[in-house]
Amino acid sequence: MIPISLKVTINTSRLLYVLQVPDGIVVRTSSIQEELG
């Protein structure tokens, strides 16, 4: 099970990616997060 703090870090990083990178990478990052749970 992943610690809450790590989940928050991942969510924050993903929000930054949404602002900064192309959609293709955002989709991959979202998929990675779903795999991590």
C-alpha cells in the first residue's frame, strides 16, 4: 500500500505535468498513477 504523502506528491506532480507538457505524456502519466493505485 502506498503512503498518503506519496499519493499527494504524485497527484501534485501530475497537475504540474498537465500545465507543462503535451497531452500524450499526460495520458501516460495518468495511466502510471492508476497502476500505482
